[in-house]
Amino acid sequence: VLSAAIIKKDKTLVARQFVEMTRLRIEGLLGAFTKLVDSGKDHTFVETESVRYVYQPMESLNLVVITNKASNILEDLETLRLLAKVVQDCCEIQVSEENVLKHAFDIVFAFDEVISFGYRESVTLSQIKTYTEMDSHEERLHMMVEQSKINEAREMAKKKQMELAKQRALQPKDAAGPGFGSDSLPGIGPSSMGSSSFQDTMPSMGGGGLGNDMGSGAPWSSSMVEDSGPAPLKPGAPKKGMALGKKKPADVLGSMGLPDPTPSAEAVAEEPAAAPAYNPLMDPVRVEIEEKITADLQVEGGLDGEAVCTGQFQVTVLDASKADLAAFRLAPQNQDFKYKIHPNLNKTSHANNILEVREASRAYRANAPVPLVKWQYKSSNEEFLPVQMSCWPSTTADGTQIVLELELTDLSVTLEDVQIRFPAAASSRPQISSAEPGEATYDGQSEVCWKIPVLDKNEANGNLEFVAKTDSASLLPFTFDAVRRGATKCPMEILECYHMEKKDPIGFACEKSCNFSFRIGA
């Protein structure tokens, strides 16, 4: 494969080359294609003297794969089909010029996962999505640890700052003493010091003389004088008489008759902590709609009891200056769910599908997550769950064989990070025969884990088979965990976010997720 491109008539939207070639050559090849293509055919190829064009129409665009004539056309057609799925997945809604340009880099990265150095890689669509997302559990864990260290350092800095402020507040009282002109300090008056040395030290004091007429001035401070006893004198000038240090702001202002600007310990304690800096490029409000569905299932399939769905609508205000009184207008809610709202919200407004605080004094604080609404729903209907599982344990000569069948019954749902875990002691030595899709591994100590990156309408069925040298009771119960992003069972849709008093619209970012957690064979 020389190149893969998306073309609209005579305009190239995206082109990715997999072998070294000049820009002039690729532009010539793509320009020649638009003259050779026949719009009457749905899926075909065109050959020239040097290359072969394998293409497929997609809406008003054409997906083109350029290969040399020695390439296997059957493999090229398979590559073209996979690339078409990749483009459709990247564009999400519709393959149009606007969506292709918007997701150009995603398409190029996905093309690189399909074709490497001109040859197709043996990958599926779900694997490509996993590779391009580059989601790392270790990275998330590392970032959480780093953030906790940063928060801990900030807290320590705040405590140290308050301790230092308290010391500064108490220091002037402890250092208070007789004035400069007092008779209670013999040997420090003008008569006991050399006149030359005394006059040399006066400019550094920032004021007038130190005579008896300043007895009501600034108090003594330990940083102003080193009293080490009478200094030995040599003929001429004293070697050491008095050392004057730098004045503190409190001493300078005190000599002028002004109060000490240092805050008291009570004022420092009441001073609120500084809020983290807000990024102006972010939306001032973040909404997290989280849901969890738990259930117990039978080994043969079917519900054992009721499935429980719980969720919450959580709001975090990032910029309190714009969104301290944020209000939300929601779509009509499903009354099959039982709702509870935060005590600070207006219940009358909630009856009209509006979330707003009761009064302005209960405004949101910055960076403080608040759950505004919580809901719950219970169902004994199996169709409430998006998947069905049937486990077939059978006794063998060496132990137990497990065959698990998994089916996505709700094809409108896409489940990610699917994990099915069987308990298995090290003595059972399980051996995995097959796992499709995804992969199954044994950690060598306690469990067999089957991981499926994505379970959707394209791959709606799965099968796992393994044997273990133990009885079936030791391999049960097993668990099923998965997450659905971008949607929840409870239809919680935000139609508008605005300021409760100003009525100005407020930008917000909304994240939805629904976590499934099942226990089978308990």
C-alpha cells in the first residue's frame, strides 16, 4: 500500500503515505484518480501503468487506497473495508467534509495502526480504538499520586505560613523594653559614646538623633542591639560599642506613632485559603452524571432478585465569579426513578425540572463538588440489563471445564473495559483454551481475568473456555464489570445552564458514565 486518502471531487481532505515519496508524486497520483474514477460503480478499482486505485464511495466522498500492481487485490479490499470502518468510527455521526477535517489527526493515527510500512497489520476495529485512546491505568495512578503530593505540600505550606504569622504577631510584645532616652540603661546615652561613631550610626536609623528627647519613641528590639557587656576601649575610638541592625516595619511605624500593620493571630486564622488558579480556557462549571447498576445473576442466566440502579448529578463550580449561582434546566425526568435533591435547592423549581439554590446566600463555592440530585430504581426485568451470560461448568477427569457465553442484548449500548473475573487458586492451575473477543489471562495466584476493550453491535457475542484442576464450587461466584460512557439509564439531560439572577448563559462541561457490576452464581 502506497497511500490512503479521502477525496472530495478534485479536493484532497486527508492523505497518509506509507512509503517514501515526494509531494509532487502523491499530488499527481491523487489528481489522476479524480479523472479515472467512475461514479456509477459502488465499489471498484482502477489500474494505470504503474499503480492500482482501490476505492469506495462514502457519502459524497471517496476513500482511496493506492497500491502497486503487484499487490494482492483481495487483501487490498479487506484493508479498504477496515479503513472505511475506521473513518466511520472517527467521524462518529456522518462522514462529511466537515467531520473529516475535524477528526483528521484521529483518522491519520488510526490509519497508521492499520497499515505499517506499506503492509496491513492484523488488527480489529476494537483493537485500533484501544491503541489510539492510549489509556493507561498506571499513568492515571501516577497522576493521582503526584496530585496528592502537590495537595499535601500546599497544606504544609499553609500551616507553616500561619505559624510564621502568629510568631510575627506575638514578637513585638515580647521584645518591648525601655526607650532610647531612658535612664534605666546606663552607658548607652550620648555621654558614654564617641561623638564620631554616634553620628555615623544616625543616618542608618532613618530618623533624627538618639538623645533623651526621644524617650517615647520606638521600643528596643533584640535585632537592634548586641549587649555583650562593656566593650574594651583603645586610644582613639571604641572598637565595639553598639551594633544596630535593620529596623523592622513595626519599629519604623512605631517611631512615627502609627499602629503595627502585622495581622493578629485571630485574623490570620480566619483568613480563607487561596483557591487554586482557574484556567480561563475551561468552562466555569463541570457536571458529572454518574450511575451504577448492580445485580446478582444465576449461573444459567437470568436475574437472581432485583437489579439496583443508583446515580447522582454532581456539580463543581470552577469559576465562582461567573457561576456562583448556576442554575440548570433539565429535560422532563422519568418518574419511574425515585429522586432526592440537595436541601439547599428549591424543591418547587425542581418540580418544574429546574435545579437552582433556594436563596443567593447558599451560592456554590469554587472547586467544591456538590451532589445536587440522587436517584434510585429497582427492576426484576432481565431486559433492564444490557447483557446476558450463561455459564456451563462440567466435571472432567482432571477437574472442571468452564464454558461462558456472553451476549450484548441491547445493541444501542457500547460497553467498555469489560472484565470478567473467576476465582482460581494457584493449586487449580487453570489453562485457558479460548477467549473471543479480547484476551484472557491468569495472574498465577488468585483469578482468571477475561478483558474485552469494547463490546458493541459490531462485536456483540463472546465466548470463554478454560479448565482448572478443582471443583466447580471453587470457581464461583464470578464477577462482571463494565462501563458505559456518554449515557445513563436515567435520562438526565441538561437543556440549559444559566445564572440564577443575571440570567446569563453559563458554559459547562458534562461527563456521563454508567458502571455495571454483576455477581454470578453467588
